[in-house]
Amino acid sequence: MSVTHRLAAPAPGWTTTTDVVVVGSGVAGLTVALNVRKAGLRALVVTKAMLDDGSTRWAQGGIAAALGEGDTPEQHLDDTLVAGAGLCDEDTVRTLVTEGPDAVRRLIAVGAAFDRGEDGEILLTREGGHHRRRIAHAGGDATGAEISRALVTAVRTDPGIELIEHALVLDLLTDADGHAAGLTLHVMGEGQRDGVGAVRARAVVLATGGMGQVFSATTNPAVSTGDGVALALRAGAEVTDLEFVQFHPTVLWLGPDAEGQQPLVSEAVRGEGAHLVDGTGTRFMVGQHELAELAPRDIVAKAITRQMQLHGTDHMYLDGRHFGAEMWEQRFPTILASCRSHGIDPVTEPIPVAPAAHYASGGIRTDGHGRTTVPGLYACGEVACTGVHGANRLASNSLLEGLVFAEAIAADLAARHAAGELSERSVDVAAARAARTVPLPAPEARAEIQRLMSHGAGVLRSAASMAATAAGLTRLAEQALTHVAEEKPADPRVETWEAANLLLVASALTTAATQRAETRGCHWREDFPDRDDARWRRHLITTLTAEGDLVSTPEEQ
């Protein structure tokens, strides 16, 4: 299978080679790079910003694993399956929870320092959907930053890992057999490797993170524009579960016109006993779920949204005043500083919160080894759909998933290398030239995509809202085609490439969400308020046809 579509871009002006190219520098990508080095393979890490600027560093709550006394992988598995609302792959979840504790210990061996008590044991907290304290944290509420620091330090001190920062990945390169043979990318800067270039590799690993920037309000950094999912679709790979976008219930509300990355108020704040209240100070989660404020995220996000509709307001409140100043300063220093920088003091007043796009439970379809449906192309972390999260990710399983399945990818690559199966690849130049060129939208299309998706495919969805969204996205695609026909195409540059990726991912998400005529997990259809296991306890697999159409096909039961 050859790449069928590619972004409009100049021909590569430079080329470099490596054994394994890893795109992304979060916990998943850096773990792959460090582990393939142990097998004697060269690794090249491509990252869109600086090495430590990905989504991992923004993770506050922690990493979930059965590390505490009395806890077991089986209990962790049960909580994960419940949150996933019938769509988790149980075998894959079992791998996650069984291998998770040792994976965390290996992370500690790399240099990650988790918070510990006076007895030296790792401190554990609770988050939504967990029946036990099993969330390990660092720096109070700066877990991701500590994990990123440790991994970045290890990568920078390994002479066998090459780095290319400030680089946007464009498209996959394949050989005559359709096996991944590298990729094209654009380096934003000046030097020996600037502009569009190519990396030739024996295998390609996508760890590009999420696609939160498809919505107006998100906890994701500005670089999370769905680049990996878009590349995979253009390369002919299958993606799945794109309709299951998790909206974090408690994101700091900054006003009705706030856009872009919003400050997260970690679920761990509720785990330590903060309450969700309305404008009168009344708790509204009590009686709605056995875990009240610690119900799975989809339930809490929907409850907050319902309360907002009921009261005619655009936010609710998270009340942690009873913590006192000392606990806020020691346990949640990052959140405290963030709130105060926006004029809110959690010590003396409730925090205004509202749901915002947070995590893509779906992504590029992979097996238990991280292999996609394109030979030689792997994916891990948020960009991948391993089957662990199902219809709704359990809190703090994301860092663990990135860690465990990154190690699985490295093990698979090491085994292939040892068996002589990881040979050098020659790029099929003719096939690359024959691929259909994707017209680029104007940069301002990004804001329109976000507006359409937030209004029609956000927390609340219906057939009518998504039909309007799909029509708007189609209109943007047609405008890009018209500009090409009139010989006034948008210039190939970062802003237009990102807009093209967002448009493709938004269209794929809307296609799948329209087809799933039920409410399940974090997918909430107002016109189909009930879960329908008879028809929909299965995945939707989305592909991009050679003609440029997106097709979502239900997995056979």
C-alpha cells in the first residue's frame, strides 16, 4: 500500500538517515528512543517545538498504577473497563495494568522523582473512576513536568539519539512494498537543516500527541493539531474511535471569549476532597453517581454541562476552600499559581470551571505491539488507539499507556532487528509523486474549524448540529480547491499545513460521530440519549479513500 495523499509542499532540500525516526517528545516518544538505543539502533527524535514542550509536561494529576498496599492490577483493570463503557480491549488493558507498576519503577530508574512520604514510600492519591489511591504524583501537581525533565535529560545525554527541534512532520515515505521508509518534514529555523527535508529510516514511530486544537477551548498546547492522525490517514492507515474526545470537567473558566489552551484544574483536586458546586454553593454531584465528584470524567462533564444549561450560565465552581492555604501551597502549587495569575484565589474563593477538550481516546489503530495497518509505521501515546481507553479514558491512564506501549514498540523493533527484518528501505519516488496533493486552506480556516467543531461536535452533539458542522468543513475544503483552480493557492507553510491537518482530523471525527447514533462514554448524542449495545458495542474504523472521501465502517462483531 502506497501513500495516496500528500500535503502541498516544496521538494525536500536535504536528507538525513537513521534506523528509527520518532516523531514526538512526550513520555511515549522519548521512551521509544531510549529503549531502541538499548538494542543498538540509532534513533532520531523529531519534535514540533522544543524537546520538553509537548503535552506530557502539562499533565498535573499523575500516573496510575497498582503500587499501593491492597491494590492489584485486577482492580485497576476493573476501573478501566467501567470507564471505557464497553469498548476497551480487555487483553490490552490487562497488559497495561500488569506491566504498569514495573514500567513506573523503570521510569524512576531513569531519574523521575515522585513525591514520597516520611517512610520513603511513594505517595498515592485518587482521581475520578478509581476506587483506590493509585495515582503517583511529583512536585505536588507537576507530574508531567518531572517525567519530561527526567526523560529529556536521559535523551540529551545519549550520543546515539539525534534531535531535530522546531520541526513539523508532513508526510510518510514508503518503499515499493508499501513499508514505511521515512518521512518528510519542515524545520522552522535556519541552519544546515532548514525548510522541507526528508528523513530516511527503517521504521517510523508516531508519538505526536493529541488534536485538542480542533476545538476553541482545550487543555492541549498550541502544537496539538492532529498532525500524526492526519499523516496516517493520508498514508492509508486506519484510525478508530475518533468520536470519543474526552472533555475535562474542570478547566479554569477565563471568560466567554477565551480561546486556545486553557489552564487545567487537575482531577486530583477533587481526589483530595474538593466539591463541585453551583452558584448558590450547592453540591450537585451527590446522588448522581456513587463516587459523586470522583465519577468518571464523562459523567462529571455531562453533569456540569446540564447544570450550566439549567442555570443559564457558562461555568460552575470547584470549592476547595476547606483545604486551607498550607495544603494548596504544598499539594497543588502549580494550580494555585495559575489561578492566582488569573485573579482567583482558591484559598478564599471557589474556582470557576467548565469542560474543555482534553484527550483523544481514539487515534491511529494499533495492535498490542504499537504496529499500525501500514507496515513499518508505529504509533503510541495519545495519537494511537491501542484499545485501552475505550469510549472514555480513565484518569491518569494516559502517561502509563504512553510508557507501557512505547516499551512494547521498542521491544518489537529490537526483535525485528535481531531477526534481520529491519532492513534499509528505498523510497518509492514514483509513488510519492503519484499521490494526490491536498489543497491547503488559508491560515484563518483554523479559527473557523474550531468554531464549527465547538458548536456542533463538542460535549453536546446531535444529527442536526453535526450536519451543520460537516457542511461548514466541506465548504472550507471546497474553498481551498477553488483557490487552487484559480491559481491562487495558499502558500505552503506551517500555518496552512496545520490548517489542513485540523480540517482532515475534524472531518474524520465528525464523520464517525455522526454515524455513532447512541450515547456512550464521552460521546453524548442529545438525539440518542441511551447506550445501544446491540448495535454499537463495537468500534468505527475510519479511512481516507484514494478519491479523497472519509469512510467510517463499523467493526464486525
